[in-house]
Amino acid sequence: MATLTETLPTETKASSIKYVYFFGGGKAEGHGKMKDDLGGKGAGLAEMTNAGLPVPPGFTIQTEACREYMRHGKASADVNRQMDGALERLEKLQGQRLGKGENPLLVSVRSGAKFSMPGMMDTILNLGLNDESVEALAKRGNNARFAYDSYRRLIQMFGSVVLEIPKHAFDEVFDAKKKQKKAKLDTDLDAKALKEVIVEYKKVVKKHAKQDFPQDAHDQLVMAREAVFRSWNNDRAKHYRRISNISDDLGTAVNVQAMVFGNLGETSGTGVGFTRNPATGANEFYGEFLMNAQGEDVVAGIRTPVPILELEKVMPKVYNQLREITTRLEKHYRDMQDFEFTIQEGRLYMLQTRNGKRTGRAAVRVAIQMVEEGLITKEEAIFRVEPNQLYDFLVPRLDEKNAKVEVLTKGLPASPGAAVGQIVFTADEAVKKAGHGASKHPVILVRAETTPEDIHGMEVAAGILTSRGGMTSHAAVVTRGMGKCCVVGAGDLGVDEKKREVRVKGQVFKEGDWISLDGTSGRVIKGKLNTLPPSPDDPEMLTFMAWAEPFRKLRVRANADIPRDAIQARAFGAEGIGLCRTEHMFFAEDRIPHMRAMIMAREEADRRTALKKLLPMQRADFVGIFKAMDGFPVTIRTLDPPLHEFLPRREDLLVEIAVLEATKPKSPKLKELHKVLTRVEELHEFNPMLGHRGCRLGITYPEITEMQARAIFEAAVAVAKDGIKVLPEVMIPLTGTLKEMANQAAIVRRVAEEVFTEKKQRVEYMVGTMIELPRAALVADEIAKEAEFFSFGTNDLTQTTFGFSRDDINKFLPAYLEEGILKQDPFAVLDREGVGQLVRMATERGRKTRPNLKVGICGEHGGEPSSVEFCHMTGLNYVSCSPYRVLTARLAAAQAAASDQLKVEGGRTK
Ligand code: PEP
Ligand code: MG
């Protein structure tokens, strides 16, 4: 990014950039629309100040200063000059001086980026305290305990944020002091004890940072400002930006604001709240507060906060003022607000307001209610729900009405939904306890963390709970794929797998005890709650979708391989099947022997015999799918994976053979196993993903394509005879040349005619191809001579374009993301620049040959909102995704089209 500051050394030349924006005394230099510069928090503070709300005065150092700091490693002279000017103005307005005099000014220093990144960056409170000003503060407030407590908090926060001293170094000192003084709560330590803590804390600083805690308040400010700039690039922040699609280039603003204290006694307090319930969306005032406390006490969970409605009893005037202000804020921003406030000696101060984060259900309800209240239009409402949030409607949730809910702890909400079951500690135990069929029993697998060895237990468990791991840990990733509820990283849990017990909150839970998990909020709840079933037909969600859907241009289909999934997909609104992977039908217990017989056969005749046995089974599946789709198109792909996938693994065979040779050397099975081993070895490929798979199978074994085409057309004719409309689309995988396509299309068309003649009935059908290879994209105009439709297999197309193995990318992907070499996993979010270019080019070239060419996508990207947006922009006809993502894809497609038509910002890349 070429900027002014790169070409003009800012140290020598005064620039015209305004880096620092003041707010206070009823007026702000910035305003609410300046989020790019002031960040969300800074813009909100400016807006609230201008609206005449009680906001402690201060100033915002804008994001450009952060970007410069990241480039040059230091702030420019201009930034320093402007900051000092703003500080002077603040001191004048307050009649105080930073960290000086009888009534010292203290400030908070907080981050605030354009997009809210809750808790990801750093904050420092009570800045300005030093050995002198702490005494002044003690005298002024006539409260020595409060003053020393504020000072020790500053040293602790400053130490960990600015000087990067591990937190536990301070915690150890504090806990030791509590032990020594036999104090149960932090608040039990008196002024004298806290003074001793301060002495110890300073030693910690000296030891770890090799410098003294800075006594100069101005030095503190500069150092804190820079630490906040640096916190933009801490691991948490980087990770959050990646999963939220926020650009790394934005930088954060820094807000410096006069401190107000919620811990000045019984008429002071602090709290947070929402103008509506963020979990349900109900229009009720929601939040919590604590009297005589500072913000971090609420967050840290040291004391249990009180529901906000109680504030009406404690301080009715303040309560009413807070309600009046927050109602005004919601009307002003036309969205649910998440606010922070502090009461200092009976006076209310607003510290922050922003649009509140909410669950999917709440997002839908709030959007609908706000339309009904006349606050927003239906068109605006469409953008108030993130497409991924609709998943909430498709998973079960806890029924908390009339239930005793004792939250034991909170972990990361890794995979949404709810699960209630009895605790087990090992995967084997899970399998044993969970049972089968009618005697199925819900279990929750509780582990420190899961590994691939636990997969069998994870499969049968109702839910998974781990004490370690993050949002991309094994447990998180696997359960999301399974659509199973999971809470990870619940650090308060002491899981002892050997003793088969878990300790939390001073309680011990053993194998067999009941717990309930909320995978949407991360809560772990004691006992057996009831669950509410998923509600894909929730009336509010349907109303909401009915507003969005008319805009949608893209059709949304589902990837479904068996009739059950097809029925599910229809229930979620799929308008056809975009990919039926026929090989999945062969893995069933009753089919795999025939499949293996087919692969073992050396002669075509033997292969045909085996295929004949598979034909009726495959035909029955297609009948089920055609019926479920009832007139919607069904794309069926001919066999794709390399054949060895259907045979036992070589290593397993070797073991089995060795055992038999040692125990029953005469067993006839041994001979059979040797034959299988020989075949497995023949089929072995160094690089099976680029090997004998896709259309290459159908070309070398045309009888496979024949059998599959026959099953498709016989099923289609049978269903059509029942009066149900069928639209089969036969899809050839992994083509790269026109001749490959022509070869397979000829077989399919020949068999179709044979079946139509035999059965004396025709059905409409198409033959098309997947575009999964760069070459196919390059010669798409040629391939379209034979292919009547294209479907982008972006899993393979990503693999072949990048040359990244889709199975092995995790070896280096974390490093690539960490280094910023890749912004996202290209197998999750379509790479617009590279793979996307091929998609665009193939679509254009294909349509040059065949103007009405139907084009879709059926890789994993088909259900990911940003990729769906790209497909809309590229003029595809449809996207196809797993049934559980159909709703998400429908909304993403509707939003993409609505943002075109309404000319509003709906772009998914921030
Ligand atoms: C693809 O490659 O995108 C695709 C859908 O096929 P598969 O995942 O079965 O290889
Ligand atoms: Mg593929």
C-alpha cells in the first residue's frame, strides 16, 4: 500500500493527516460514520458524545497511526505531537494533570478496530498512577484500599500487556499474599496488604522486564499506546481475523479516556448489557452489573454479577437513565446494542456501545421485530443475519424453561447444538455404553483432548467435551463435520482419564453422571436437561427467508448420496441434487463383496457378472433419490475414486496373512488373502489422486459406466412410469480432454437409448462433466461440445490448481496461515484469485460453445457464504452443498443478489 508516509519522512515534515480526534465537553471531532479511522469503539464514543450522552472525555488515535507503527516500528513525530496536544486539552477540560498533583488524572487505554474483535486485543486501566499519584488518589478519595488496589491492577495489566510478563508471575504473588493473610476473596486484602503486593509486583517487573515499572505517566501512556498497536498482531487477534474474514491491513485505533471508577464504594458500580436478549432475541433489557467493582471483576468471574433488572431496586434513577439512554442508542443505530457502563458515586457514564453479537435465532427474531417496529426495512433485515447462523435452526438445543440450570463452566462453542448424556472418558467406553438401535443410550465423551484414535467413540457419542484445544482442534473440526455438538477448551475442567473422573467448581463427576452441553454458547451444565428438536420450519425463520429468497438468482442444490439425505435436503429447501457420489453406495456391507469381486476380476466377463449384482441395488437407490427430488434435477456422477479404496489396506492384509500363516497355514482363506494382496499390490499407485480414477476408470472399464448408466435410466423410467417427473443429469468426473468426455458420453447415450427402447419410455436427461482440472478449464470451449452442463468440483480443482494435496494440507496450512502466506484455507473458502479465475474462464469459454450451458459448483465451497457470493458474481446457475448447509447457501445467494440489486454493501470480504 503506497501511502503518503512512506514517501514523506514524517519526522521532518508536518503532515496534514489528522491522527488524533478529541471528544468531550459535549462535542467530538469525529463522528459515528468514521469507523475506518476511529474504529468501532472510537466512532461510538464520538457519536455518543455528540448526542449529549454522559461519556468520560478523551481522544482516539486513529488507525493510520497503527498502520504506520506496523510499517516503521515506531510512531511518527506528528502522532506524538497531536497526542500531546489532545492530552493537554483533556487535562484542561478535567482540571487535572495526568498522574500529577493532588487530583491526578488517570486514563484507560483501549484498542478498537473497525470490526469488533471482542477480547482479542489489549486494554490498560488506571494509567497515570505511580508512587506519588497513588498517595494523592488515596487522600482524595479517602480510601487507601481503593487507591492501592487500582495501582496494583495497573502494574499487573501494564506488566502483562506492555512488558509481556507472563500473567502467572503476578498471580503467584497475589495468591501467596492471600494465603498469608488468610484472605478468601481479593477484596479481603486490606490497604496494607495491597501495598506489600505492589512492592512485590515491582520486583516481578524488574526481574522479568529488566526495567523498573515506569514512574513517568507520560512514558506509561506512550508505551501503552504502542502495546495496543502491537496487540493488533497477537495470535488471538490474527486468528479471530482469519475466521471472521477481516483484513490484516486495517490496524486498530487507540482510545485514551478519563477513568471513571465503579469501585469507589457502595454508590459505584459497573456493568454490561444488551438492549435485547442476545440468546433468544426477545425484546427485553438484558445484562448484569456489580456494585463496587471494576470492569474486569465482571469479566473475570471472581464475583457473580447481578441481573440488570435488580439495578432498578438499588439505584432507580440511574436505572431509568440507563434504560432511556440505551433505548435511544438502539433507535439511533437501528440495531440491538451491546453497551458498557460505569456508575461513579451515583453518576452514570456510558463507556461503550456497539451492535451486539447474537445467536442465529436471536438474529432472525431481532430482524423481524425491528421490521415490525418500523425501525428497519425488510430489505435491510435480510443483511442482519449471517448465513452461517442459520445452522442454529437445524440442530437441537437445550430446553431451559423451568429447568434448574447450573453452569459448571464455559468452554469454546466448537460445534453448535445441544447434547445431554452420561459421562464416559474413553472412546471404547463410549462405544460400549452407547449401544445400538432401540437400546441406544446417550453418552458424552469427556477428554482432555481428542485424537484420531478416538474417532469411533466420537461417532457414537451424543456430544464431545474437552478441557484443552481451540476452535480448530481435532475435536472441533471432526464434530463440525459430523454435525455433532461439541465444547472444547473448557480449561476449568480437571479431566482425569485414569481415575475416570472430572473435577470442576469443587465438584467431582464420575463415569455415568449426567451432563448437558450447549455447543452454541460453550456452556457445560450439570445434570440432565431436556432438549428441543431442531426447527427447520421455525415460523420466524421462514418469514425471514421469505423476505430474502425473492432476490436469489442462484439455485441451491444438495450433495446427497442416499435417499435419506435427499429427503433431508428437500426439507431444508434444496432444489435438486448437485452431486450424488455413486461410490458411497458401494461401501454398504451387502455391496462391498460384489464391488471387490468386480475389482478382483481379470476378465471383462467376470467383471460384468459382479456388476450385474450391483445393478439392482444401485437402481433401487436412484429410484429413492428421484422420488425424493420429485421433479427437481438430480446429478449423478459415475465412479470416481481409485479402485484400491474398495479393497483392504495392504498393511492390514499383511498382518492377517502373517497371523494365519502362524496359526492356520492350511486355511483356504489364506490363499484368498494372497490373491487379494496381489491385486492390492497391482493397484498400488504412488499418487492415486492423480492416478487411475475419474473418467479414466470408465474409459479403461467401460462396463462400469454402462452398468451405472443402465441403473440410472432404468430407475428414471420406472419412476417416470409412476407419474413422477425425473431429470437425470449424468456427470463424468475428472475429464481433461474433449475425447475423454466424448468417450464416456457416447456410452451413456447409447445405454440410455437401449433402456428407452426396452422399456418403451423416454425421459429427458443430460450428460455433462465436472471441471476439476486446470486443463479442463482451459479447453472448456472444446469440452462443451460434448458436455451439456459443467459442475465445478472445486475440491479437486483447488488441489490441482495449487498443487496442494487436499488430504495432507494440514501439515503446512497452520504455518501458511500463521505467516499470512494464505489468508484462509483454500479448501474451505474458494480462492477467488486463482481457482476463481479458472472458474470464471471455464464458464465463459463453455458458454461460447453452448450459450445455455448450465453451470454449477459441487465442491465443499458450495455451502460457504463468500464462495457462494463469488458464484453469484460469476453467473453460475447453481451451487450444491451438504444438506445441512443448504439454508446457509440459500441466504448467502439471496444476500449476494440483494446487495447487487439494492446497491448496498453486502460483500463478505471485510
Ligand atoms: C470435488 O472435487 O470438488 C468434488 C466434488 O468431488 P470429490 O470431493 O468427490 O472429489
Ligand atoms: Mg473431485
